[in-house]
Amino acid sequence: MPTSVILLLLFIPIFFMLGPFITVAQGSVAVVTMFGKYRRVMKPGLNIRIPFVESISRRISIQNQSVEMNFQAITLDQANVHFKAMLLYSVLNHEEETIKNVAFKFIDQNSLMTALVRTVEGCARSFVATKKQAEILLLRRDIVDAVKTQLDHSLETWGYHLIDLQMNDVSFDAEIIQSMARVVASSNLKAAAENEGQALLITKTKEAEAEGRAIQIAAEAEKQAAQLRGQGVALFREEVAKGMCLAADEMRESGMDSSVMLFSMWTDAIKHFAENGKGNTIFLDGSTEGMDKTLKQLMSLQQSRKNDFAKS
């Protein structure tokens, strides 16, 4: 057998043993170099390479990747803020230029992680340094947006893009947390005192308004009662006057002197004083002249009432 045939028979098994066939796993690509120089990209599946000439320089995952970070920053008023963040990123696309950037921008994956983490920390610290501690908890979304704005550009130049950045935990030193708790507690006590004062003021105001309204209602009721009492007395007197006039007319028609009625009323009044008096002293002129004077006054009053009745 010729020597060339023997060499060929030996070369073929060695060729297949050295691996002309390369399998690339799903979710990744393989970067192929020839004598150290970039040549091409192998996609997932079965691929063929030239033994001894082409080699797999690096296998790159095109799946989403995440990294957790713990770092701290200092606020404008010199308070330490501790952050726990989660960064989610992936290869920008499957284009050849993007894969070349991913493969050759950094010497290894650790260098990429270092640059990524330091970039996030630097952006967050720059933002926090312009804010006071009381503002930080309210500005979590603003911090994320500020970091994303700068990180997006850097990642694109490295062949990656940012999917999500979350600030999972933002905390302060124990002393600061205790002081913030005291501030919140004192603010709540102040608000409670103000609310109690407002409630008391409203209660007192309503009570005063109710008391004033009650006094007003009572005064109006007393006014109406006085008016009714006055009207009752006036009606009583009017009816008495009418009765006396009618009685006097009937006595005259019967041929009797009307002064007898007045004398009878005068004696009835004296009798009423005597029966119902409670130790009070009443001075009356019991002489004939005094009685005559009293009768004349009663007759004058009767005539006046009669004239008023006739006019009405």
C-alpha cells in the first residue's frame, strides 16, 4: 500500500477526532477566530470548523442576565444611604458587530461586571449627593431613571442593553432611622393636637350657637306670650266694659240708678280685699264724701268706656 494512502487513512480519523463538528447550545453563540483573529459567529445548533485553523474564542450567552449590587451613597446633608439593587440586561442583538463588541470589549466577564457595577454606583452616588436624606425615600424612581439614562449609553457601546433596574431596598444608618422615627412621631402628635384643638373649637362654637339660638327662641316665645297675655287682658277688659254697659242700660230701662251697680262693685272689691288679703294694709276713705268721690270716678270711667265703645 502506498505511503500516501496510509497517511490519508491515518489523517481521516484524526481529523474527525479533533472535532470538525461543533455544537452550540440554544441561547448562546460561539465566536470563531483564525490564528487569533476574528473570523465568524457560530449560531445555535451543529456547526463545522476547520481543525487546527479555526478555534472557539468565546461562547456568549444571548439570554437575559442579572446581577445584584449592594452599595452606599452620601446625601447632601452627610447621611449614609444603603442600596440593594438588581440589574437585568442582555446582549443588544445578534448582529455580527454587536457580538464582536461583546466578545472583545472586555478581557473577561469579571471585567464587564466590575465596569457595570461601578457605573451604577457612580450614577446613584452622583444623584444622591445633590439631595437631602428626607427626600431620598420619595425619589427612588428618580434615582432609577437617572442611573438608566447614563447606563443605557454605556451598555450599548459594550454590546448590551438594559432591561430593568430595581432599587429593592433603600435604608439609612440605625441612628438616622431612629431620629426619623422621632420626627414622624412628633409630627403626628402635633397634628393630633391641632386636630383636637380644631374639634374643641368647633364644639364650643356649635354650643355657643345653640345656646344663642335657644335664647333667641325663648325670647321670641316670651314676646309672643306677652303679646297674647296683653291681648287676653284687653279682651277681658273689653268684655267687662261691654257687660257693664249692658247692665247699666238694663238698670236704666228698669228705672234703677246705675250708680247702684258701681257701689255694688266697690263693696265687692272691698270684700275681696278683706277675704284674700295676706296681712297687707289697704287704706280706703270710708266717709260719705270719699265714697261719693269714688262713685263719681267710677261713673266717669264708665262713661269713658261707653264713649270708646260707641266710637268703635
